[in-house]
Amino acid sequence: MRLEDLFSKVLLNIESDQASHHHNAVVSFFQLLDIIDRSDLKTDLLQDLDRQKMMLTSLLNNPQIAVEILQPILQKILDTSAKLRAINTRVGQPLRENEWLMSIKQRAIIPGGLCEFDLPSYHYWLDSPASERQEDLKSWLAHVTPIYDALSIILNIVRGSGTPVQNVAIHGAFQQMLGGGKPAQMLQIKLSDDIHCYPEISANKYAINIRFIEMKRSEKPHPCEVDVPFTLTLGNL
């Protein structure tokens, strides 16, 4: 989910033609590269995609399944798996071998380290035409797009796998015991927009504990003392 957040920031900022937005895209992109550097990420994603491929393939001959809906999903999984397997080096390795990019990345971790007098070549790039900057950003992003595509598939499946259940947190607190079945991999909470609080969640294989916190701009957040209606969805692959 952290990767998903970073990808969304990069993609949003790339679409702008403002130099400041492209700067934000570059900074988020460096954070994205650090997370992708995990050696087991590609393997984990391929295992999840293969598991979903086997499950969906087994449903193709089921008369109760709409094949016209299932087939495009299955094809997307197959295409994404093939692109991931085609990467023979570390994901994003060509970018790590780009000395200019890596010089900027090294300065990016220093507070104020991307100033014009520190990196004149970077600011020369920021002053170049927006279309050229966008072309560069998209070419860099293409090296890691298979990871984003795989993440999107897996997270969409997890988010859509659960059934929303209406609950009420009495005096802002809620606990749900978990059975011995397949554990939930994702927990989603939805609140009405007129409820001015947010959930703090702790969970283990036995129970989920939710405490709603009231947020006021001029005060320190404190536990909500009123009953809070909310929707809870537990999802897994």
C-alpha cells in the first residue's frame, strides 16, 4: 500500500506541466525505488499472481461465471506476470546505473539538498520544456511499471474480496474476535463524512480492536466518547 501511494503521487505529478510538480514526482520516485529494492517483492507478487491465475482458470468452465468478465481479468494477470518474469535483473536496475539520477537521489535525502547551487544540472532539467520532462519521467517509470500493474491487480482483488458489514463502535470502541479460518489480509473502514474522527487499529490473529479518535484542529486528538457507526470489510486473497 505504501508503494501504491507513491505510484499514485508520481503519476499525478507527471501529468502536470509545472516544474514543481515534476520535482515532487522525482522525489516520490526515489522513495519508490528504495522500497522496490526489496529482493523478495517481485517473487511475492509473482506467487500471488500465479495463485490468482490458477483460481480464475478453474472457473472458466463454470456455467455460473460470466466468462466475458473473467477472461479480460485473467489475461491481464497473464500479461503482467510475463512482464515481471521478463525482468532479469533487479527491478529498476537501469535507473540505479544512471549516474545523473543517482547523484540527485543522494542529495534528496539531505534536508535542503536539492537547491539550485548544489545541483545546477538538475535545475537545468527542471527548466527544460515540460514535454521533455514528462518524456523522461515516463521513460524512468516504465522500468518499474510491471510492479505497479501487479500491485494494482492484487490490491483490487483483496479490496473486492470482502463483504461490507455495518457495525457500531460503542463509545468509540469496537472489538471483533476472529475465527480459525483464513486470516484477513486487509481491513477497510468507511465512515460517513459528517463523523469527525478517525480509527486507530490494532489486530492479531485472534481479534481486531478499533478505537475512534476525535480530531479537532485546535486541540490534541482524544478518544471519541460517542457511538460511531461504520462499515467494516475484511478481505484476503
